[in-house]
Amino acid sequence: MFRKCAMIAALALVLAPASARADWLFTPNIGSTFGGAADGREHITYGASIGWMGAGVIGVEGDFQFTPEFFEANDDDVDFFGSSNVVTAMGNVIVGIPVGGQRGAGFRPFGFAGIGLMQKNTDAEGALEIDTNEFGFNVGGGVMGFFNDVIGLRGDVRYVRSFEDTDDNLVTIGVGDFDFWRANIGVVFRW
């Protein structure tokens, strides 16, 4: 009787599902803006995101990006700290399926949507002076591929657009005129 109980207990341990775990993700990234207000000009953009993916497919992230020289014409020099810039800080909900599990090598296709702040600033010569803070939203998707438990690559494409107050009392908010697309790639650290 003892052997039968021990064998059933051992079999239950072997067949039991692995414990679910949550992942923290940090991704410094670099990319390019295009379309919309970028008006045919591509601009370098860089930043980072930090996120948390639950033991299933739902998570949250904070994404911060800086795009220097956004309102300037393309030129050959790269100014990483240009004063004519767009800064975005978005809070997103992520939905992604971990193919291959949450440990070791694997990949996770994902989609996301969120809202946040957009800061536009320019002092470009001959351009309309802009210094605004607005609410905005972003939506997009991408994929994370992991080489091991800790490190991988992430790529995503997102659409970013401003909101606007349509009746000057913050009761009616509509979709604004300022928009652009952004594509990023970065190294993702998972713990």
C-alpha cells in the first residue's frame, strides 16, 4: 500500500504543471519615425520601456521615447540631443503569447495599446515655434525573441497620435492632428 501511494505521489509530481511565473522586461531601444507629421522625413528615435508580463498573456509597460530634430528637415548629421524634439511617455497594456514558455529560448508575439503624454518642442529656424504638452495614445505590435532566460531582442511598430480638446472644457476629447509611426528594435532583459 505504501509503494502504491508513493508511486501515485511521484507520478503526480512529474505530471503537475510547472508553476506559473511573471516576467519583468527592460528594453533600451533605437528606431525611426515615419509617416504622419514626420511628413516624409525619417528621424532617429531612442528610449526604453519597462514592463511586466503576468503568468499568462496580459501585461503592462511604461514606454519612454525621445525623438530629436523631429521638426527639422533631414540632414546628414545626427544630433541625439536636438532641441526641436518630440518626447512620448506612454502606459500600455500588452497582450502576448509566450511561444516556447517563459523560460529559456522562445519568442512572444504581442500587441499593445495605451495612453500617455506627448511633449512637442521646436525652436527650429523658420519654423512655427511649438512648446506643448498633450495627451496621446499609441497602438501597435511586435515580437520578442529570447536566446536564454535573461536576454533577447525586441522589435515593434507603433502608431502614435495626439488627443485634442474639442470644446475647450476637457469634457469632449477627440483625436488630434499630430500623428506619426515609429519602428524600434532593442535588447530585452528578462528577470
